[in-house]
Amino acid sequence: MAGEKNIKLHNKSNKPDNVVLKEHEIVSKCEDLQRELPKYMRGYFAYLKGNVLPRTRYEYLRDLHFFCNYLIKETDITEAASPSGIKLEELKEIKAVDINIFIDYCRKYTVEDENQTVVYENGNRTLARKKSSLSVFFKQLYRDGLLDENITDGFDPIKVPKAGEREIKALQDDEVMIMLDAVSTGTHLTPREKQFWEKTKKRDKAILVIFITYGLRLFELQQLNVSSFNFSRGEFKIYRKRDKETVMPLNKSVTHVVRDYIDNERKRDDELETEHRDALFLSLQGKRMTERQIRQLVKKYTSIGLGTSRHDGYSPHKLRATAATSLIGRGNSIFDVQELLDHEQVTTTQLYAAHKMNVKRELVKDMEWELERKGDK
């Protein structure tokens, strides 16, 4: 693309080039957003850079950028024409009530262009994140001495489900088997889907089996390389949040589907651009699959397992939940499952244990026996 810089990587770390490039991509997006925001916010930018993960940093900056555009288009608080033009004196006029009105606006709003009107509707979890983004922002400006008061105590609370109340959505074992049968045989696919399946069935099966075996996060699977796998040692390497490198053991089923894909379906290295030669999961164009492509693939096959529409299929994160509930349901230790899934707190893993207990309770409820014989009193 014209004007796009060619990136030359000089990687002396232990991380694969694609992981380093992905991190660079996220950081670059953060820096692009920062350039569109006022320079007096640089203390806040430095705080995010040093205290939160790159993906969280990016989401916080997006929320702040959206808030600045809201101030310009929906209020008379600022006379600026762009976020970078918002003056500190104008921010000083903002009160807690203005933030509460903004959060309420975010519940449902419209964006119009020449051809269409798009209606956005957000749930309490998204609203809570936006509130958190602005809370961190205003607190930091107060700490830096740029604002005279901390207005965050006046922000309205947003009720989100507590950990114990949260509904765990995961495939049951029989639904997993239906999903795997579909990817193995092409059952329940539309004629058009079957055309693509003929070319990608081994790849798709390997993706699904890895997800339900290890409960990987989407970005962890998307960044897998051929060189990540050491079949002779029966292990593969992944790169997790917080720059954590983890070695995972291979079992027979994962070894089989990955080798089958590499040996019998994946394009040869000499057919690929240098940038994509080590990527494990490739698109039909011979490029590393994007997170969006993997997400669509998972929704398609999980919708078959669930017996629902493609739109209502599950996300990769729900296959992570599937792995957790299946492992715990097979009697594995919560602490071992916590380690496998890379949960920071065991309380997160316990949610899946509670979910499995509820399933067991329903099973037992349907297994009542008639204990009294006729004539017994």
C-alpha cells in the first residue's frame, strides 16, 4: 500500500519474529491514537505504557479517543474541531455528572454516514470498561496536578454480574463431538461452505482440537508457528500475556491433527512469502490467518454443535471455557487447570468448577428412583 513503511526486524530476543511484530503493531496503534490526543495527556500515556498490558493500553486509549469525539460532537464543553484541539481548561470544566451522562449515552447511540445509520448498543460490561478507562484518566490528570479535583468519586456505579453470578457458556461433550464430526466429514455445511471445507478441513480440525484441548486464547493460537512444535520431544511453545513463554505437552490427538495438516494440506514453504513461511495456520491466500478469520471459523463449527444459526455460534473464548469445564469434569485438579489455562487467580478457574457442579446437579435431578413399592405404607 502506498505510503506504508516497510518494517525491518532486528530481533535478538527469544521471541519469534511474528510475536515481536504483533506487539509492535499494537504499540504502533497506541502511538497513533496518542498523536491524535492533546500533548498535555502525555503523563497519562506514560502511566498506561508502564502499568498495563499493550492490549489494555490500546483499549483505554480508544475509549479516551471516543470520549473526546463525543465532547466535540455531542456537547458544548469544547470548541475544538478534533480531539487534539481540546484544551486543558475545557477538561477542567467537566464534572462527574458529565461523565455519567456520557456513560448513559454509550448505552445506545447511532453513527450516520451517507449510505446508512448504524445503531450501537452496549451492555453493562462494556460500559464498566469505559467508565474504568475514564476513571484512570481523570485520576492520573489529578495526580499530575493538571486538574484541581478528583471527580471520579462521583461516577455512577455500573452493576455487572459478580464472578459467581456469571453464566458460563461452553459446549457440552456431545456438542463437541457433533462439532468435530462436522469438521471431519463436512456434515451440516452448506454447499458453499463445503467448497471451502474441501481445501481447509485438516487446518480447521487442528484449530478446533487445539482450542478444546488447551483452552488457548485467540491471540495465542493465531501466533502459533510451525517452529513452535517439537514433535520428537512431544511439546510446543506458546507466548502468553505478560511476555510469558510456556511449553505445552502434546497428546496423541493434537499431534495427529497438527501433523496431518502440515504434511497433507498446508502449502509448502517455497510457495509462501517469507513473512508467512513459519506461520502454522494459513488462509487460502497463503498468509497467516487473522484473528477475525479464526473467530468466524469457530462460530461456524460451534453453531453446528449447538444446532443454531451461524450468527449464534460461540467465540473462541467459549472454547476456552469448554476446555476448562471438560478438564474439571474429568476430575482434574482446579490448580492444574489454572496452570494450563494461565489464569492469574484460581477463583477464575473455580467459576468453571461451579458450572460443572450445576450440570451434575441437573443430571442427578433427572435420575430419581421410585423407592417405595406398591403396597408399602
